[in-house]
Amino acid sequence: MESVSIAVKLDIGKETARSILKMSRRLKQLEHQFQGLHMRRTLAKGDVDLRVGNGARVAALAARGGYQYFITFTDDFSRYGYIYLMRHKSEALEKFKEFKNEVQNQHGKSIKALRSDRGGEYLSQDFDELLKECGIVSQLTPPGTPQWNGVSERRNRTLLDMVRSMMSHTDLPTSFWGYALETAAFTLNRVPSKSVQKTPHEMWTGRRPNMSFMKIWGCKAYVKHQMSTKLEPKSEKCTFVGYPKETKGYYFYNENKVFVARTGVFLEKEFLMNSGEGRNIKLEEVQQLQVIEPEVERISQAVEENSTDLETQPLRRSTRERHEPERYGFLVTTHGDVILVDQDEPKTYQEAVASPDSEKWLEAMRSEMDSMSENQVWTLVEPPEGIKPIGCKWVFKKKTDMDGNVQTYKGRLVAKGFRQIHGVDYDETFSPVAMIKSIRILLAVAAFHDYEI
């Protein structure tokens, strides 16, 4: 079968052609900008395009074991992540070695690239020599561009949000955020993600994850004693706090100790019924600002110059006399206390008629009714059959002058619109609003066509 090519000539304007050229150039720029995003999906099966999170410090008490930092390693292709707790930021190199050895020995994968921010733990000479020795390409994001390492930034934020939610529904001490963080990472690797077609665990290991053993973090459980006498209880009530990495089982907490047990009777239903609204947990990542030395020197010199000038000049003090505003003078005592004055305004018609100022309130109501009659606010008609009209009420108000003396008595008759039911008393609402621009346009059109207004 022969292939036929057809040439089509399009007749377009110059402006359209320019816009098409600009759009094509913009698309080429975007394609070049996100070229690395497409390259990550073309890696071989055993390659790892790694995104490493900053050695984040949690603004809270140190976790059990003295841990204050955590570091995350995330595979950009499968979004499978590892997390390690650290006592100091200087442990980042040792944790990376531990991660690299596990990936190579247990999974047979090789790390091709490592993207990280400009944290000091990644710029050390030892870290750079290790990357060069292993043939790993180091990709450092420019200063002030955390979005270029968005995978790790979003991972850290998601983990901390999960930890806050998990700990807010338990009565465990805040120092257990380390166990909650490891459990959150463990769970995140086994749930579906929008970034990949399968779960990160399945794409990383090639096997579907087993979710049947997972329990609600922080719930109570009864764990059987390994050794007990005939008269002692056979089990004790503990709190589930995580999954051990080295063995099958669960971490349980009881009486200021954490131990591993194979299984237990988990009280998940009671935990969900008694969780309530939870408590407020403040766990935030400490952000460290990047400092540039030349700028610091210039700023310090400027501060020293300004400080010497301030030392020679005396401080200026305002000579104005401060006093309370006159409009509120009648409400302020000599001790500075504010007097709350009750205007004694009636709430209903019966209160207005029975009050000492009943004559003034009646005069205000007559004035309101006369005003409505003159302006033809409403028309008296017979209500439709089977329809109950909505009610109305009086609103009374005393108008005072600057000194707090009552000048006039106001009475307003308003309808109880809040009693209307949509679909029964009304279908649509309209609020006519005229803009001055619209009125000018109408007047201009009428003047142009010599219309009568």
C-alpha cells in the first residue's frame, strides 16, 4: 500500500503566525526545563534516581533514643522511601552508606544520581569523595529553589502531617514522634500514589504488599506474657507503637519500656470510639536560612556605623500630652475604667408600650407607618388560599449625641424574611444594582439616537 503525503496551505494572518511561533518557543523551553522529569522514567529496572531530603530537625522534644533529626531517601521512579533517625546532622554520611549498601545487596539496584539541597551535610568533602568513588552524579539545587527537589520536600511535609494526626489521637508522650514517623513512612510505601501506577512497594520490590497485619497506630492491645505464674495475669495492656524492621511482630509500649512481641489482641474498635476530637500536637520542621558571608560583613559594618551615630545623638521624646478621646469621655472614669451604658431599648412591641417612654415609642411607630404609606412600600391584599403569610416585628433604637444624650427615638417595621422557605415562598432572588458607568452608557446611546428619556 503506497503512502500519500498531502500538503495543505493555510491562509492565516501575521498576528496569528506570531502567536503560534511564540507558543512553539515556549513549549520548547518547557520541554528543555523538564527534560530530567522524562529521563527518570527511562531508567533501567535496576537503576535508582534518588532524591534525598534535607536533614530535617523536628521542633519538639528529642525522640526516644536521643534522636532529633531525620533524613529521607526517595526513589524518584517508584516513590519508595527510606527514613533514618539521627542524633546529629553529621550522621548523614553514615546513613547514606547504610542505605546504599542495603539497596545494592538486598535489591541489586545501583544508584545513578543523587539530588539534594545545599545543606552542609551534603557539601562535605567526605560525602563528595564517596559519590565520586561510587560513580554517583550529585545534583545540587540552586539556592532558594526547594521546588527543584519537590519530591523530598513533599515527602517530609506529608510525613510530618501524618505524625501530627497520629499522635493527636493518642495519650503517648511527644517523644514517641520517632516511632510515629517510621510507621508513617512504612505505611506510605504501601498505599497507592497518584505519581505511580502501582504502589511504591510493588514497583520497588516487584511484589504486592500484604496489608492484613497492619493495625491502627496508638491503639491499646493485650500482649501475652512470655513467662507467668499460675496466679498472675496472662497478659498485660500495652500500646502499639510500630513495626520492627529486623523481625516479624510489633512494637509495644508499657511501663516506660518498648518491647517486641509476635502478636496481640488489638482493641481497634474501642480506640476509634474513644478517639474523640484529639489533641493539638506541635511538630514542625526547623527551617535553616542560607547565609552569604560577604552580605553579613557589609550588614555588620553598616550596623556598627549606625550604632556609633546613635550613641552620639540623644533620644527624642514626644512632648505631646496624651489624653482620652473626647467623644468617649463620658464613658471613662478618673481611674481609666470604661462604663458600659445600657440604652434600655425595648425588644418587643409590648415592652415599648409598657416602658416609661411609651409615648415617644408610639410616636416613632406612627412616623414609620406614615412613611411607609406615603412611599407605597406595601399594598394590602388578601393572602392566597392555603398560604400562611410571614410575620413582622418592630425594631427600636435610641439615637444619641456625642455626650450620650438621647436625641430621637426610632422604630422600624421589618419582615421576618428568615422564615421564608426556598421553593415555597420564593424561587429566585433579585437585587437590582445600577453602576454609574451603565447609566452613562444609556444616556450616551439615548443622546446619539435622540431618544426621549
